[in-house]
Amino acid sequence: MSRFSKSILVLALFGASTATFAFDNYKGIGRPATPAEIKAWDIDVRPDFKGLPKGSGNVDRGQELFEEKCASCHGTFGESNEVFTPLIGGTTKDDIKTGRVKGLSSGELPQRTTFTKVATISTVFDYIQRAMPWTAPKSLKPDDVYAILAYMLNLAEIVPADFTLSDKNIAEVQKLMPNRYGMTTDHGMWPGAPAKKGGIGNGGIPDVKNVACMKNCKPEAKIGSTLPDYARNAHGNLAEQTRSVGPVRGVNTSGDAPAAQPAAGAASPAMELAQKSGCMACHGVNNKIVGPGFNEIQARYKDQPDAETRLVAKVKAGGQGVWGAIPMPPNSHLPDADLTTLVKWILSGAK
């Protein structure tokens, strides 16, 4: 972790006063984050709507944005179950009145959706703002987030089709959330929380009681020593499996000494661009991950004279059906020059 990251993490977890103490007691490690740096990270929206940006967006605009940036993974109506769990469905008009989703307690729901589970609309706003679209998180403006959320609320029959969601009326919409009383703070992680309607709050009484053993403790804990030998290879040798997160493959769990690897040369600029753009999370060079391997794409299109133009358009717009049911999100956030570089590299064999 970089020094800048450490300073931000200290501030985020413990506050400015603790961060100042940390920096004063560990000279030469990092520096205090500037107000501008803190502001760039501090974008959370809380249940009391602290942190909510000003803005507004209506259902019609939200539908346009949803179809452009969200539908490839979530379905046009938030119903898709191919990439992620559905967003919409499972709630009723009675749930909106009571604030508790009956299907959750009765067990009659075939599948839980976002709006059957989530208690606070701020949670949905916050997640869209910081993590969506999947291929370009934090690229949406506040008005875009309001519009997309307005469309989702309309799909869930919480607001009408002519509704405009804004920072001025979002607190009123919270009063209509189907599962608004479905979250409990009846545990010790919310110390001092007052009891409220729906069983929220118990004054911070711990929900478990136990006494620390502190006997026969191991003098040293070793990473990787917790799994017995027979279980280490239960899912195959992790070293041979492509990891979708992080720069390295998994640890060797086969029990055999790993084969000597040739010294790695510098990655080509196109490979670095593919890694930076998130392509390698779904595509391997010589193997399928979520989508096809680059070698498969090259084999299919190499003899087609218009392959480059067609593939650039496909990567930019996203799509579904050519390589199976799982859709590829659009990549309209990437410059055309980068898209062309990536496609040429893939068609040349991705070397």
C-alpha cells in the first residue's frame, strides 16, 4: 500500500484527530491527506442522507441511461439473472404500506432481489454512485444517478412514471421503501442505538456472551497452515487457475514443486492497455474466463475483411448472444483510439 493510501485509510477509519496522532508518532510514514484528497474519497451517502449530492433526475431519463449503461448486465427491466441477482421484483403494494417484505419471512419468494432486501434508499444511491457501471465506476454524474434510481423505483412500483427524484424529496421516498423496517440494529455493533419501530436498536447490548480462553495458544500463526493437507487441493491447483482479481495467480496447492518459470519480459503496450481497461477480468489471452479467450476471437474473425471495424463497434456497444448468454457490458467510456488498438492487438494474436 502506498503512503498516500495509508494516510487516506487512517483518515477514513479513525478520523482526522487519530490520523494526526498516527503521523506524529510515526515520522516519515505518509503525510496527512489534503482536504481535496479527502473530498474525492468521502462520497458515501448515509441513511440520514448526509453526503447526498444536490441534483435530480426523472424516470424517462433514467430509462434511457439504464438501457445504455445497465441493461446489458441487469436486463431492461432489472430482471436479469444471468450476470447478477435481479434488482426488481418480489415486492407488493402491501409491502410498501407496511415497510416489511412479507415474502422474506414467509419464504414464498423464489429469489431475493435488491428491493426485497434493501432497507434504505441511500444504500442504493450510494452503490450506484461509487460502483456503477461495472466497466466505468464513478463515471455517473449525480443527475444520472438520480435518474437511474428514479427508473428503478418506478419499475418497483414505488413512484409513478412521471416522477422526478431529487435531493429535496428522496427522504419522502424512503418512507415508501418496501423493506424499510427490515433492517435491525438489535445487536452490539450499534452501541447506544435507541429502540425504534420495527425492532431497530437495543442500546448496544452485545448479542453474544463469551469469555476469552487465553490457554494453550499457538505461539505463532502461519499463513496457509490452517487448511489440512487433504483440503488444500480440493478445488484443483490454484496456481493453474486464472485469478480475476490481482496481478498474480493463486498459490501452488498441488503438493509438487512449481516448475521454473522463464523471466517475465515487459508487457506490450496493448497488453497493459487491456489490463488497465479491465478486459483481462473477463477474457484470458489463451483461455475463457467469463467471455471467450482472445485466441478464440482471433480464430473466428481473422479471415473477415471488416473484422476490425465490426469488433470495435461490438466492444464499444456491448452485446449478447455471439459467445453465449452472458452479456458483455458496453465500453463507450474508452476512447476510439484505445478500442482500435485493443482490437488490432487481439486480431494479431494478442502477443
